[in-house]
Amino acid sequence: MSRKVKLEKVKDYYDNDYEEERLGFEWEGFFITDPTTSECGRFHIPRYDVEKTYGITEEQRDEMISYNRLGPENGQRYGA
């Protein structure tokens, strides 16, 4: 069962050279802005495992993907 994790907006330089605002949450010492990858960013997390891995709800997962432009409409791989 997923618990409600508090999402926060932060400014960072995620994957580019200019500052942008991203939605994420604190998890085991890392600030996660892409729930579809592991905390180190090297491994893909399938859609069905995101809630189990990070303890976020489906709604939070979808909100982060939309806000951070992580969907396939933005050239991202999410959807597995």
C-alpha cells in the first residue's frame, strides 16, 4: 500500500545547462525528480514498480511525470 509522500518543487540543472523547476521528493538521502529511474539514475524502474520502490501513489507518479516532462510526448522513455 502506498503512503502519501510530500512532493516539493525545487530549482536545479537536471540534464541540461540551465536552471529549471522540477517536482520531486526526498528519499533515503536523495532528491528524486524522476520516479522512473533508480536513485543513482542508472536503472529504469517499470511503471508497476514505482509505487513499491519509492512509496508514492499512482497520482503522485503521474503528477511528477507530467510536471517534469518525462512522458513519451517529450521524447522520454517512460511507459514500460
